[in-house]
Amino acid sequence: MDFGRKNELDQLYREYAKPLYYFLLKMSGSSHLAEDLTQETFVRATVSLSFYDQGDVRGWLFKVARNAYLDEWRRRQRRRWIPFVSTLLQGDDMISPYGMPEEELIQEEENKDLVRLLSYLPEQYRSILYLREYESFSYVEIQEALDLTENQVKVNLHRARKKLAELASRKGWGEKDDRME
């Protein structure tokens, strides 16, 4: 690899490692697996960076990360071992010394509830919601990352939100509840 490509990859890592890690953490529910998959994403990116000359690197990297996640999920499915549900919400969260502990605890519980609800959604719905709501991807970026058409992005995003709202109502979250906003 030439020096320019190495610098480009270093810059990509510094800029996207953290968002990719959080994406993979939301997808897998495991901090250790998210770390491994983030590294796998950049290994794959290193191999294919010389072939990739399009402008939207962000969408491309999230696509590589999603594919790494799906490959790992399929490997584990073949072994009939599904760690994603059992390891969900066993994070190493530290409580901040700033702010009101009660508010932080309530917010943490609400986030856990939302993560639980998201875990019941199909992978494609989780992916599209995460990219749109957490990463603020545009429809075009989601198209690139998930290999969908613009209409498929809109339809799947609508269906994902509708399904999430149905799950929330079954769990007793009212329409006036701000957790879904």
C-alpha cells in the first residue's frame, strides 16, 4: 500500500471508528463483538480501499460494517448459538459524576427499554432505524449502506417505525411518552 493510501486509511479510522463501533454495538448488543467487528470492518476496508473510488466513504464503511456483522451472525447461526440476545444490555456503562443521578438512571432505563424493543425488530429494520435516527444518515446514504432503492428506504423506514411503535404500545408505552420521539 502506498503512503497516500495509508494516510487515507488512518484518517478514515480516526473519523469513523467510533461511529462504526456504536453502530455495531447497537446491532450486536456486545461491546466485545462490536470491537472485533469494527476491526474487521477496517481490515476489509484496507483490502478493498484501492478498488473504492466513489465519494460517499461514510455510507460505504457502514455497509462494510453491516456486512461484517451479518457474516458473523451467519457463522453463529450455523453453530446454532445466538449470543446477541443473551449478551444484550450487559454493557460496561459507567455513571457520570455530573448531573442528577436520578435523571441519568431514568434515562438509562428508557434507553435499555428502547434497545430491548429494537432487539425484537428484524435486522434490516434495526439497521435502517439506527442509521437514520442515531447516525442521521440521509436517504441517499442509507441507500448506499444497505443496497436499497430510495423507495425501499422510505418504505422500510416507515415499516420499521410502525413496527417499533406497535412493540412500544404492547409494552405499555403511551403515545404521549417521549421515549419514541
